[in-house]
Amino acid sequence: MATRVETIENPTGWTDCPGFSCAATACDIRGTDKERLDLALLSGTGKLTAAGVFTTNDVCAAPVHLCREFLAVHSDRIGGIVVNSGNANACTGPGGMEDARAMAEVSTGACGVEGPFLVCSTGRIGRRLPMDKVLRGIRDAAGQLSTEPAAGRAAATAILTSDTRAKMATVRIHHGNKTFTVSGFAKGAGMIEPNMATMLAFLATDLEVSSDTLANVLRQATNRTFNRISIDGDMSTNDTVLLVANGASATLVDADASLLEAFASAVEQVCFVLADKIVADGEKITKVVELYVEGARDEISADKVARAIANSLLVKSSWYGSDPNWGRLLDAAGYARIGLIEDRVDCFYDDCPVLLAGVAQDENLALWKQIVQRRRFSIRLNLNLGDASVRLLTTDLSEAYVNFNKSE
């Protein structure tokens, strides 16, 4: 049976997927803008199965703890998702956990469903939520749930913090004479470094998927996408990626190997697009760099080298200054300490040779300088030690980032 995966243009996020609805409202959670959308309610028809991947930070926000608790017991009967921006509900003690539970309970009641609502928050750390505003907003949103594209765009806007634009992606799976959907939206612009990043992402599919398969597919996709980005090297307290299946298509993924493969590919593609949009919207960046480390002995080694380069302040500063300083790249690769052999290393800016067998190709200097002035370029480092490779998406670092983050 022929199967094809297609990324669509002009996605609207959650509402692109049949059987899912959402709503967004303005609660004035920040206390500074009564008109700004800052709460979204995500729902779906039928039995909702869910899986999640979360921050590995020892300091986790209350919603992360609550999502883990619910998914451990109720992954095959989730009621929906409620998410707010403007306040992270992190480092808020027992009271913060009570607030997260209240958000879940009120969402379940207002939407008239049986399963518990997963809760996500993003924003400033260390402050309690204005719960009177939040709970009132949840009830208002429950009365506005819609499958219209405008509702999807509004939900994608409501979760933003320092982002400058909404981030949405949708993929269609054409399998025989049937079409299935994986769609999603995300936020993230600062404190971006796996595992995972200061990011939230919500994916939906109309396929029927067991909770175990859903978890495995999401984990694999996250490792290859959201866990391969870095803007500033900071890990957050609230990072969450959720994947929800409603089975509206009445087609079980687990029973069809080729469909399962296509589904996994579609989920990864949605995550890939959203991860790319997160990095491209990095706080006060001027350049996006696609970093490829090839020829490593194993993937762990390739990943270490990529992260050493991507998180080097000296390297990031040189990119910002449009300086093709390959010496900083090689230095960072060396302190990853994976047994790099200098006279085997090849390096390219886009397709232009920088190093060949550890020897600088200085005759290409003028072209190097042109390449690193671009808004987006690639760096490929071949260690020539093995067959493993890694792709990591990263950015430069500007003084505007420092000024932006010196106070909130």
C-alpha cells in the first residue's frame, strides 16, 4: 500500500487535525495587558490517548509534576490540555501544586469530560498564579471551544512569552485511499538548550494509537529534534512536549507496520519544523546555524562535539561578528574530549572547504566571510573517525540578548 507524508503550507496548529478543538482567552495573568491572550484550552472528541516528554531539570514546575502523575495512570483517557503563559508556576511550593490541580479540575468540569486535563504553564518563575483570573478564564474558554482555524491560531498565540511569532506545523499522511493528520504548535525563544528547552509543544493526531506506541514515537522524535537545538545553553523548569491521539479516523496505527512508520515520520517532521521555528525566533539572534558533525565513532561522541561548538560563547560571538573563525570551532570540538585527531578533521562552511585533513584552506577566506554574513548557513565538521553523525540547530549570541535578559 502506497504511503506518502506531506507537510502542508499555512498550518493553523491544533485545529488542522480532525476531531480537535481549542479556545484562547485573555486573563491578564501578567497584570500588564488585559487584551493579551494568555490561556488556551485544548480538547478533542472521543477517547484521548496522550504521551509526554519533559524537562530533565531537577527543579521542575508544578504542572510538570502533575502531567507526569496523570500520564502514569491515565495516559489512555486524558480530557484535554490547559496551558497558560505569563507565569511558570515554578518554585511555588505546595501552593503551586494546588493551583495546578485546580486548573485541571476546573477544566475537566467546564468541558464536561471524564478524563483529567493535563496542565502546562510558561513565564516568570517564582510567583503564584492569579488563580481567580485563571479559573475564570478557563470557564470562559470552555464556552468558546471551536474547530475553526482562527481558534487554532489564537491558541498558538496565547502560549507565547518572549516569542515574536506563533509556531505551527501540520503533516498529512496519505496511506492508500485514506488521509490522516499530525498537527501541532509550540512556543520557545529563550532558555533553549536540551533537555529540552524553555519550550512547550502540543501535537495532535486523528489516528488511533496505543499509549505505549505514542510514547515511543514521541520520545524518538523529540530526541532527534527538540533535543538537538540550542540558543543560549540554559535549561528550563517547564519544558513539555505532549502528543494526543483521538482515534477519530478509526484506524489503528499499531496494526499496520507501514502506517506506523509513516506516523513516526510525520511526528518527527512536525517536531522538526517546530524546533526550527523555535531556533529561528531565538531571543535577539541574528543568525541560525545548522551544525553537522559527521564521521564520529558513535552518536554520543558526535553529540558532545556538536554541543561543545554550539554552546561556546566564543564561537557564538564570532558568528555574530560574521567572523569565520574556524580555530574556535576546532578548539571547542577538541575540548569535547572524544579522542578527536586533528589531522583527520575536515570542515566546511556551507560547501566551501575550511579545513581538509586539518589543514586550513586559506585561499577560500573571502568566501568564508561571505557565508558567515548570511542570516542562515551551515557548518559541517567531519571527524573521519567512524560513521556516526548528528545535526544540531543553533544560533549566534548578541549584546541585544544580554540587554533583553538583564531584567524582566
